[in-house]
Amino acid sequence: MDPISTSPIKAVLKRMSESVFMGLCDKLGTSQLVAMRRDVMDIRDAVLDHVTTSDDDSLMVSGSYREGFRLKGSDRDFMMWSQKHRVIWDLSQSQYYNTHRHTLILCDCSDSPQGYTLLYLLSPSRNQNIQRTCFRENNRLYISSSKYGKTWSSAVFPDPTPHGPCVSVVLSEDTLELDCALCFVSDFWPCPSSWVDRCQSWPQPHVVDDLVTNGCHFVAIGHTLGHYVHNEWRISFSLAEHKLVCAMNHCQFLTYGLLKLFLREIINNGLGDDDDKLLCSYHMKTAVFWVIQQNTLQHWCPQTLLECFWVCFKLILKWVYEGVCPNFFIPQNNMFLSKVHGEAQHQLFIRLYGLSEKGLAFLLHSPSIRSCIINVLHNPHLSICTDEHTLISEAKFDRELFQHVQEIYAYDSLYIPNLEICMRSLHTIEQMKGLPLLTQYQAVMLQKLTAAVLQKAALLLHMETYTHKNKLRYRADKISCHMLKLAAKFGCISDMLYIAMYFYKTLRYMEALTIIEMSKVKLAKPYVIYIGNVDSEMYTKAVGGHSWSTKMRQAVACNILLENKIHYINELLPEQMSSLQDNLSVLCIPQFILLYMLEIFCYRHVDTRRVQTALDDLHTLVYYDQGQIIPLLSRDISWQILGICQQVTGNLQAALYSFQQSLRQKPHHKIHTATEMRIQGTCH
């Protein structure tokens, strides 16, 4: 029985829908927050596209993170492909390429299931990894998907784990896991395509044109029931799917989010092995796409959210009953064919049908939205405001924005190996700042990227000119100092500490201490945002209503990121080398930890009487902080730095204890090799 159309209490269902809508806004994000997340990701990728040369591999964030979700425990998905290789669908498309620059690959779908293809190498590739993964058939050279995945992933990633068409890489224990799909790209949409003809009502024509113009990808996995399971490639519409999700209104997006929660918290709850999970998030997304395009529902709004969810759920139930889940772009591709069949299909249908008989009451089993439903059941006449702006204060929104900007830079920082690319990056950012369609969120991201590139350029310049003659070194030093000071004007408060590090490295201890004191004063302000902590009232009073550019300069502090391939200060070189050996590119140090460390090092050279006071401050912070200043994942590097400071001041017993404590923390920064080395030095 359909609980939506036959229930005599439609008014209660309407209020329940509104309550769930607001609960999902709080958990998954308001339309403004979701737009911000996407805009910040888009501008970062736009800069990266301009900076990347034809010799570099392209890297694109994909999956739910790119779509705007921030669900805890979700993997970060990437797609990586070679810029020098292009896939074409027929030989006539080869006219658009310079074969001296691009190696062309032709699709051969003649003997593959719908949605899959063999890739035929039209000319020898100069890439040795690709050459080693080819096999010959019918006097043609094809690229094997399984061999390519193994060869490429082992060459690019440390300890890769196969995960469908992706390889999984854990950056650090109990933290972020990356899923990277190694693929090829085509600038052309599969043709002929019935999908374009099907788009009469949704998406809009300009979205369809955009999707078709941007082509598709091919990921390294074959159909399990095909003739060439180890050699076929699956056609991927990941970029198109991202654009379709962005074309949804917020109720449609939250319906998709509710289906993801339903999948995680009810259907797959307690199923640990991926082989036991017959349904995945991709099936949920496909259902929403079909329901929107087929105009099954006239209105997608807060008052009808549960009705929208129910229609999507019933479509999934129908698919499971029939054993057919049609791909949205290639309907002939049945995505249930290899997994949802036989006894497994029968058991899944029984379970889903049992849920359908309970009606929407089964959503009470979802911890994320249970309270939203119970509140209305306890008070059927409850009045619910569906204005999203009432959910989030200015301070709360700004906190997420700045955290997101910092997180993107921490994990997805621009690849800038030399000064030439630094200059190219700055030129690209400068051009983008003048774009008429630039959003305010993207402007903040560009501002942070400007500061980051200037800091990197300053340090790279110093490293390259350190052994040069005095006159050239003097000029380079002046330029480096200017760039670091300029970066502090573009960036946040804690960016001043990069100047202090540089002054300490170049033996200007008093100048470094002056910067440290200025930083202390600014960081002590009660309205400063740091790792999610902020006094909302004080923040609003101090900078409320100001531009985000002003807020970032005056009221935001971030962790200090030290790229392990750049030499900052001698005292942290062992930690950087240890982390780099374990394929971690960045050390992320809490601002006050770095501040006290620099203060101790500087006072050792200019005023030894004040060293102990600074050491006591660092000791107190590391011992007694409850996550307000030192994030859990930074405990290892924080204990390590305390030990280093104790070691250089002669307190070897305390240093030994600190190093041992560093080893007991979650090894987020992969510095255990450096810690063990320092323990040996302390003991001897």
C-alpha cells in the first residue's frame, strides 16, 4: 500500500517531509553550503587544468565529494588519465589531432557487452607502461585493462589495493582513503546516442550540450560476463553525472542524499564485505536520474521530499524484482547483470519488499533522520520553517568555507615542482580573478591559492640561489621576503609564521621573534576561527558583514602545511624525510605548536633566559590540550616537536618520553622512522 497517496494524514506527511528536509539540510548541507563546496572544487580544478602541461597526467576529483556531499567515512574519489592519449570512436575523428603529440586509441565495441569496449592502439605509444600492457589479437594491438591497472597503479601509488575499477590508497591509518580510477579520456560523446534524444524535459538543452562537448572516460574494468573480462574497458560518464547532480534542485539533491543514507544505514547496515552489498550509491543516483527525467513527479520541494524518496525507492524495488537496472546513459547496459541475480536477487527483493510493506516507518531505523520523523509524530501540528538560512549562522558558514579551503589545499594542493610553474600558476590565478562569473567562494579559494603559491615560490627561490654569489643571493632574498609578506596579506593570520620560519632559517632571529609576537597577538583574538572552533557572537561582532577576503586575513587561522620536498628549517628535516619515504607529501602542524617551537629556537640564540618560558608553554599545550588547538591527527607531530625542543635544550629524559608518546599516537604523518632515530640519539 502506498503510504503517500492513500494516507488520510497527508498534512502530517507534509510536515514530516519538511522536518526531514531541514534535518538533511543540517546533515548534508543547505543549498548555499553545497554550492560553496562545488564552486571551491571547480576553481581549484580550473587552475590545475591551466597549470598542467601536456606531459603531465590529469587528475580530477569525482564521486560524492565532488557532487557536494561531506558524509563521514566516505572515500575520496579521483580519476587519473594521460594527457598524451586520446580515445576516438571512429577513424574520421583522427583528423582533429596532431598524431605527433597524441597517441590515438580506437574503440572496438563489436564483441563487448553494452557499456564496454576494447581499446585498439592505432599507433605505438611512447609510454612504456602502456606498451607492456598490450596484447595482440587479429593483428591488432589492444590495451589490457587488468594489466594496465596493475602496472600503472604500482608505478604511481604506494601499496595500492584493487577496488573495482579503482585502486585504493590509505594516506594514513584510520584517516583519509583515496580511490583512484586509472582511465583514458575521449573528447567525443559515444555516438550514435539515444540519450541525447531522450532529454526532452531534463536536463536543459545547455546542460546536454555541455555534457556532450566534454566527452567521456574509460575505466580499467571489464564486464564479468563478457568474452574479454580482463581486457575490456567500461565507458564512464563520471563527469557528466557530476554535471547532472549539479543540475538538480536542492530537494532532488537531498532526495539523492536520503537514498544514500537509506543505503548505508538500513540496507547495507552490518554488511562488512563489499561482495555482500548488492546495491551501491551509484544505483541510488541512477534511480534519481530516471525519476527526474521521466517526470514521474510534478513537484520536488520540501513538502514532497518523502513522496519523492518513496517513488525512487519503488523504482529500485521494481528493478530488483526484474533483475534489471538500466544505466542512465546506455539503458541496454543492465548494471544488475553480474551481481543481482539468482538467490541473491530473490533475498534482496524479499528484504526490500518487507520494508515497503512497513511504509515510510522503516526510515525510523536511520539514525540520521529518526529524530526528524519522531518530532512530527509526537507533535502532528508542529509548524516547521523550511527557510535554509535559519539553519546556519554567518560564523558557522564561514567556518565550513575556510575549513574546506584549507582541506583542499592540504590534500589536493597544486603540483608546483619549480619556479616556472609557480609563475605560470600566479599568472593563471591573476587571469581568473577577473572572470565575470567568478563566485565569492571561488574568490576566497583563489586568494588562498595565491598565498600558497607565493610561499612556495619564495622558498624554492631561496633553495635555488642559496649557493650562488652574494649579490644574486641578496637579490633573491629580498624577493623571497617580499613574496612571503605579500602571501601573509593574501592569506590568513597563521600565514605570518611562514615569514618567521624564513627569518629563522636565514639567521634573523630578532626579526623572527617580532613576527612571532605579532602572530600571538592576532591569534589570541576571541573571534578567530581555528579547526572548527569559534565564538560566534564575538566573530559576528568583529567581522560580521565584511567580505570573506577581509575575514580570512583578520579572523581565520589554519594549520601550517610543510611540503616535504621543500626545505623549511633544519630541525624538521628528519621528519620531512621520514614522511616523504612513506609517500606522504605534507606535514600538517598546528599553528601554536610551530609558533612555540620557533620561539624556543630563536631565544636559544638571542636570550637563553626566555627559552624555558616558551618551552613550558609548549609543554602545557601538548600535555593538556583537549582538541581545541591540537587536532587528534596532529598529536604525533606535536609530541615529536615537543621532544625536539626538549632535546635541543638538554632535557634528554623528557625528550625520550615525548618521542615515545609520539610513537603511541595515530601515525598520521608517517614520522616513526625519524622518531626512532631521535630516540636512539637521545639514549646515546
